[in-house]
Amino acid sequence: DSGVTQTPKHLITATGQRVTLRCSPRSGDLSVYWYQQSLDQGLQFLIQYYNGEERAKGNILERFSAQQFPDLHSELNLSSLELGDSALYFCASKDGNTDTQYFGPGTRLTVL
Amino acid sequence: DAKTTQPTSMDCAEGRAANLPCNHSTISGNEYVYWYRQIHSQGPQYIIHGLKNNETNEMASLIITEDRKSSTLILPHATLRDTAVYYCIVRVAPFGNEKLTFGTGTRLTIIP
């Protein structure tokens, strides 16, 4: 158990819909990262937040957005969903002392 | 971040040492070598990291060549639970480019 929690574990929805994925980092970690893992793209970095502020962006679509709240939990919002958005979405938080990222168990999104 | 090259797959007998190689010939002086593994579709799990000295923890040992162009992750007594995809990642840390760039990794299968 990494200490990072993600909800829900599974999500099934239809094309065109909007969903929100939630992540709670390890106690004391200020940085949260979101990654997407699809069959054809592998694990890809989406976006990073540090203490409530966006720090870095990767290959994140404009239909996707994220935020980090004052209690440091983060949400990834995916809208106008397409079949190709079906993937595993992982959140990671970083230990500020060792610079090591610890991953949550992921959310499996299926878009039908 | 420097690019890494790993074998696509490897087998290892249960109870034996599993040696997973990684080439990172373009590594820079301030780049660290990180190893993560992903068991089935679970979140990636941090294993170990190092800069130039060999490192050991409760999970594994990391051997980095003197020229730092390659490294080997050693699981000393492999068990069936070590079957996973192992990722070798090179990145600047701390306070550098903070995302993790995952390649295709090595699929390690532990054989009973």
C-alpha cells in the first residue's frame, strides 16, 4: 500500500459524458501527478500540481482538466468523453525529501 | 531526460536471482536511474534509485557501471509475486524535470 488513494476504482460511462476522478496523496506530500495508461500509448504523464498550483503539463487534452484543493487532494475532470479515453488513470504523490513518486491503485475508465 | 533501452521480456526461475539490464548511454552527470515495476494493472511501485554508487534496499540491488551508461536491477531471490513489468527511468532529481517518462519496460516472468 503506497498511501495514495484513488476513487472510484472502476468507472463505466458513455461517450460525450463527463467524469471526475479523485486522488488523495500520502500524508505530507504536496505534489500530485496524473498519468494515463492506455494499451497503445503506455504510461503517459498528464499534469502535475504542487500545493494547489499547476506546476507542469504533459500530453493532456483540452477536454481534460485538473485541480488540487487546499486539503491537497486532487481531481481530474474528463469531459466530452470519447472511446479512446478508455484507460487506466493513475495518480502519484511525491515524497519531498526523497523526490520519489508513489502511485495510487488507479481508476479504470471505460467509455462505451 | 535520457532514453533507456531494456529487453522486452525475460524469464527467471523462482528462487534464483533476477538480473534486469538497462542501457542509458546518453545519461547526463546529474541524472539518476530509477526503477519501478507494475504488477498486472496495479499502480507502478517504486523499487530503488541511484546516481553512481551501487544501492541496496529491502526489495532489490541496483548496480550502476562506472561510466554510468548502463545499470542492472537485481532481485536476489525471485518469487512468483515478482512477475511484473519493470521500468528503468532516467531523470534529473531533485528539483529537475519532475515527471516520470515510462518506456516499454521489461516483462519479467518468474517460472515455478
